[in-house]
Amino acid sequence: MLTTIFKTSILFWLIIAIIISPTVITLNAFADSQPESEELQGFTDSEFEESDSFPEIDSDIDLAVDEEEETSNLLPGLTLGGFFKFETEYGYNRDHKELSKVKTTLFLESDYKINDQWKIKGSANAFYDFAYFIESKDDFLKKTLNDNEYDISLKELYIDGKLSNQYSLKLGRQVVVFGESDYARILDVINPRDLTQPGLISVEDARMPVSIIRLSAGFDKWTFDMTSIHEHPGSLIFGTGSDFDYYASIRSPGIKILDENRPENGFRSPGFAAKATKSFNGGDISFVAANTYDDQPYLTLNAVSPSGITLRPEYDKYKTFGISGNTTKGSSLFKFETAFQQNIKLMRNDIFKQIYSGVPMTEVKTTKEADKLAFLAGFEYTGISNLRLNFEAQATRILDWENYLSSEENEYRTYLQATYYMMNDTLELDLLWVNINPGHGNILRLSSKYDLLDGLSIEGGIIFYQSQHTSSAIYSYNGQDRFFLRIKYSF
């Protein structure tokens, strides 16, 4: 598998080398349209945090005017949009060779500008995955089918506006991003994520909106954000029978896992997160404090019987104190995050040992509270025309580690994404590589995306999952390599 992965990587970069050869560069000089600034090309909106205090600004002025003209006759201040997407995947190593995804999605969103100070935004999503119709539904839990076969859900729904020149309020279901990382979850502790398919879902699409009250304030070069979180669904994960079963590594005939016990929504037990940011010439630095629910569950012992044990997923809060920052130099953006995470519940690997030793069920411990230190450093580089490089390295250490914990004392992850834009940005070649240690886990995704027409694009690629040891977080996903195809029409 490693040989296949690296041969494919070499082929990818060989294609890139041919594309950016001097001959092609010379031909590009005669293209009708050229990037206005090579120094800024490749950066996306995610690199610079959007100020929610002001209405969104579209860089394409002509398009914004056209949209306003189209919607003004319907209702002044109202804009409508969305997309229709078809996705399919083929897991060529699966025992049964049916398509593992045949999913159609309809997404609708609307903005309504109440006045110059306030606006309302809402969005909704509906999908149906025909793969669950193709395969035997008896292989899946009812909850798995309910969550992943089809769904109609509300995404964002919030009101946003200014209370005064310094203060603004954003109230409702929304996404609030803390931290600098495009991949890791260190200070980005507010919104849970879609973890159903590692490496196949971008962070922007993975963040799940939840009910939040956000108060922001700006004074000179300082900005302050205070949030209270009133919805705690946990991250979205796949269940039994799925290709990416979250609990695949611990399932056995002697272990039964019940449905999740999620925290109560509302005002009784909200999460809190606050950030203070100081801007300076070329960058900024932020200080974060939070008390939020972990987005991933831990397991508690529910029952013990002669046939085995029954476990139930639960969620609990932990505290985060951290610093993040970024600075630009030429064509490079440098970034970092560091955090102290307190009272995280980590799973133990000696549950059966405790039971067999005669410990009463009420005294069997499935978790241990521990503290973590996390650090991330990275950079983005756009100094080569049409090429964007993004690299991040993350290290995590459990401070009071014990050998009966399922997690290793130290964990290291690296993320590398390289994107090359061709044909006046209508064709995009992308490589994503994630390396996870311990366990020597690797996720490698190669893809290309082509804009057929305005609003219509097609994307295809292949993704590999490889790990050498059971300690890897993706060990149970060995053999889930797959081809994927996505067709999207935006309107």
C-alpha cells in the first residue's frame, strides 16, 4: 500500500512539474487574464477571520449587482441561493463491491437585510443516500440509517447586527471559528464537526452550526468575542455497518454500544468561550479561554452480563486556555496555536481486567480525567504562480499519562495540502496528506476539480487510508480506499 501511495504522489508532482515548465509559463504569458497579484493568490477567506459585525462583501462587484437586481423584485434586501450536489464513491477493496455512496444533496440559503445595521441569515439541507437502499439495511443500526440514509435539517439561522459603534450581537445557529489551524481542533472548540469520512470533508463543510449567543466588541486594535453555546449535539459519526464506523476498533461479540446520551440543550448547562485579539502590522495574536463540551464521546459502563458488557457514549466539559497568532512575510503566512486542555476524559484499556478482578460494576472505571498540552505551527506559501502550499505540524502530550490509558502519551500529526490552479483557475489539482503518529497512519487524497460552466463543477479523485499499528487512530479504516466523484451546481 505504501508503494502505491508514494508512486501516486510522485506521479502527481510529475504532472505539476510538467505543467509549470518554462514552455507552459511562456504560453501563459499570452493568456487573456492573469492574476492581479501573485503575492495574494491562493489565500482564501479562511486565512483571515471575517468580522461578523459587518455585512459580507463580495469581491465580484458585477455579480453582486446582478444578484441584487434579480432579487429586488421579489423582496428588497432578500437574497436567495444554494446548490444541488451529487456524490458517489466506490470502495474497490470492499468485500461487496456496490457503490459505498450515491448521495444527492439540496442546500438552500437566504440572507435578508433588515436595514444598514441588521441582517438575518438562514440555510437548510436535505439529502438522500441511495447506497443504503442498494445494500442490505439489516447491516446497519436504526440510528445509523436515521442519521445517514436521509435527513432534512436546519443549518444556520441567526440575526446579526450592531448594538453601537463598538458592540455587535450575533444570535442563533451559527459557526464561530477560533484558532489559526485549517485542520486541527486545538482552539477551535465551539462547533462540533462531521467526522464521518476523514480526509473527504473539508473543515469548512465539516463544522456544524449550533445555537450560540455571540457578543463582539472592538476598541482600536483590540477586539473581544464572548460566546455562550446552548446546543451540544456532539460531532457526527458513523455507526455499525458503515465503512467508517467510529467504534470499529473496539467492537466485538462481548461489547454492545448503546445510543449516545447527549447533553441537554438550552440554558441549564451552556458552554462558554471567549477570545481577545490584538492586531498589529502584518498579523494578530489572540488569547482564548473556554469551557465547552468535548465534541467526541467517551464510554461509560451501562451493564455487565454473562454475554459481555454494555457501554453508552457520553459527553462532558473540559477547559481550554490558549494563545494563537499569525504574521505575514512576503508570500508566506506563518501561524501557531498552543493550548492547555484541562479535565479531558480519556478511555481506559483495562475495563475487562477490572471486571474479572471482581470490582463491583458501580466502581468499574472506564475513563480517567487528564490534562493535555497541545502545540501547532504552520505556514502557507503562495510565492509560486498558481500554486498554494499549506503545512501544519501538531504535537499533543498527556501530562498525567498512565499505561492503562488507550491514548498514547505523545501524539504527532502533520498536514500538507498543495493546490495548483490551471486554465484561468477553472481547473484545480489538489493533494492532501495527513500523517498520524503513533501507529504510522497516513491519509492521502489526490483530486482534481473542473468548472464546466458558471455554477457547475465536477470533482473526482482517489483517497488512501494506511496504518501499520493498532495504536493508529485510523487503523480500523485500512482497506477503505476509494474513488470519489462529485458534481455540484450552484445557483
